Amino acid sequence: MAASARAKELVAGLAQGTPKMGDLKQRAKEIRKDHDLAMELWSTGSFHPRMLAILIFDHARLTESVIDRLAADMLRHDSQERCQLADWLLANQLMKNRTLVSLLTTWETHPSPIHRRLFWYHQARLRWTGQVPPDNSAALLDSLERGMAQAEPEVQWAMNFCAGQIGIHEPAFRSRCIRLGERLGLYKDERVPRNCTPSYLPEFIRIEVGKRT
């Protein structure tokens, strides 16, 4: 895709230093919705232009085939960047469109790890954003117990985070989530900065429940 003058200008600006997320949001606020410009920015293959692109996509034009393409492109980034891109897409686009939310719920066993991360992170967000939790927690835990140990790292983190949110917000499942964490031992040796919550499920749940009580 040949870049327009506007796209070239934005890409050149983003190349100056390391833009913060707030900077990207401010630029997106100035641009507003511009799907064609977003696709130009996405086609650069660069991380910050793609982060900006996500903010100015028109979610009405994010068909399943377009999302499949975006997900495939994300896999060309390193682990940290692909996770940031996926989570940014979820928060800023996919969760703002009823049709896309319905599509999200079908991705639990999708071949793409990006789609599966989106599925699990979405299920987690449904719980920690203060909504009444969906009634599928028992089924989700069945899947977590079967598959979390073998999942790809980017999917495994989202699955673990979802189990944590279930354990925090749904007391009926809390002990089951803690036992899952103890059995798998994921992130048990993880070192986190001071005042940050560890990902090891028993500690994660204990600390976050304590904050709320």
C-alpha cells in the first residue's frame, strides 16, 4: 500500500523518540476515526504506527477477515509487542461493537494464539470491570484445568489472569482457582516490582481479595 502524505507525516513523527500511550491517544483524538488512514499506518509493520492505527479504526469495518489479518500480522512482533497490540485492539475496538463481542466468544479454541488470548482476556475483563460475571465460570474453569499448562505463553498469561479474576470476584469458585494455581505452579517464582501484584494465582487472589475487604 502506497502511503499518503498524512500517513508519512504521522510515521515520521512517531519515529521521534518513544511515544507514550497518552501521546498516541492524543493524536488519535485529533485524527478521530479514519479507517483508511489506519490501514496505511498498519501496513508499515511498525509497532507505534500500529498502536495508533488501532485507535482510529472504524470498528464497523473490522470484519472477521480483517481481524484475522491483523492477528496474523501481530505474530510477526515480539511477545511483548504482540500482546500489547492484541490487548489494545480488544479494549479500544472489539469491546465497543456488539457484533465483535459476539465474535469474541467463539474464539476459545481458535487456531490463532492471538484470537485465544483475546477470548481469555475478554472473559477476564467481563469480571474485573465491575459487571455481573457471566454464568460460564464453571465451564471456563473446566477448560483452564484441561489446557492452561500447555498453552502458548501469551495465551497462558491471559488464561491465568482470567482464573484470577474468577477467583477474586466469584467466591464460590475461589478455592478451585487457588488449587489450580497451586497444582500448576505457574509464575510461582516470578519477581515483580514493589507494590505490584504477582501473577501466581494463590498470591494474586489473596492480595486482590484483601484489597477489596
